[in-house]
Amino acid sequence: MARKIIDISMCLENDVVSDPPGYGPHIDYITHKNSAKDVVKFFPGAEEKDLPEGEGWAIEWIKLMTHNGTHLDAPYHFHSTMNHGERAISIDEVDLNWCFQPGIKLDFRHFPDGYVVTAKDVEEELLRINHELSPLEIVVVNTRAGLRYGHDDYVSSGCGMGKEATLCLLEKGVRLTGTDGWSWDAPFVHTQEKYAETGNSEIIWEGHKAGREIGYCHLEKLHNLEAIPSSGFMVSCFPVKIRGASAGWTRAVAILDLSLIHI
């Protein structure tokens, strides 16, 4: 098979807005020169000058949470239960078969920031791309947020997937979804305004909370979804295995079958 791998993950990096204030990652870079003194401590009698060009190793100390960068959320993140009362599984318990499947992209870039996608929107987009979903296909959602990464408004950009839209996918057998937005749900700043107006608490994190009814996973903070077609690709998104955790980082990629599509 002639194939092309497209990176659909964002970098972990300093000083780029990808999370709300106080929630972002921080990376300390230790250079070859700075680490030489630490390297020689492992070898009594050795001095920094004994190392080739006086260089040690390059390493990084990173402060982050499991929801920084491109990551896969487990059902445990959404609620303590799934499937109408079962214990919600953590990231180390997720079925890895879910994480390597044919992918489908829904293009919702035309929806305004804060818009909550409905089941009708999902069905219309599937009709537009002429695709009928099969169980376990991975559905990724391309929103306006994708092109706002690196800008101060990234976290508040893009539409979100409502409970109705999420269940529409899950009832068709989908078990892993994804978005290039900060959250699967609409950005909090917009939901906050709607809640203040209506007092309706059911709109809070409604897409995530759909997992109470049908357990599923979703990818958040994908990137470069504009570079992939609506179909004709596989998604690989195996998460880092953290015992009992709500999420795990992943280097998500799309693997295109060039015999099926034109790039």
C-alpha cells in the first residue's frame, strides 16, 4: 500500500497558548553543556573535560498534566461511571483496538465559536461526504480552533459537540472521537454565557457527560486536520499507559492510503 503519514498532533511547548491560564505545560531544557557536571557524578574521578567536547546529555524536565498537548481522554475523565452505571475505565484499561481504526473527518469549520453541534448537523455532514459510519471508526472533528492554535484566542475558538451529537456517533458504534479544539464540548467561555442566561445546568460539559450512557474516548487538541481528507485514512492514537489515570498523551497520526485518494 502506498501511504503517507500526516502528523495530527500539536507540540508540547512553552509560551504558546493551548490551555487556560495556569493549566499549561512548562518545559525546562537541560543542555549538553549544563548537564556535564551531572554526568561525571556517575563516574567517580571523572571530570567534565574528560567528556567529548565537555558535553553531557540533553534532557528536559517537564511539568504538565495528562490533559496538556494532544491527548486521549478515558471514560473515567468524564464521570465515575459509564454505560448506565458501570465503573468507568481509566486510560490504562482502554481497549487498544479502539485506537487504530479507519478515520472519518467531519468539517465543522463553518460553525461559529461556541456553537453546539447537533445530531442533525452530524447526519448532514455524513450525507455531504457520502459516508455511512461503521462500528469503531474514529471520527475527528475539524473546527475553527484548528487554525487558531498559537493565538491567544485558541481556547475560546471553535464549535463543540453536544450530548445529542455525541450520542448520535456512539449509537452507530463509534467508540473514539477527536477534535482540534481545546475541548470536545463548546469552549467554556461561551457555555458560561448560556448558563448565565438560562440557568440550565444540563449544558455544562454535556458532550463529555454522554459517556455516562455509552462509554467512549476522545482526542482533544488535535492539529493539522485541514491536511487530511474526509475518508481514506487510518488513525493511530495509542495513549501513554498511566495506571488509573483519566487521560494519556498521544502522538496521533493519520495514515493515508494513497491508492484510495488524491492528495
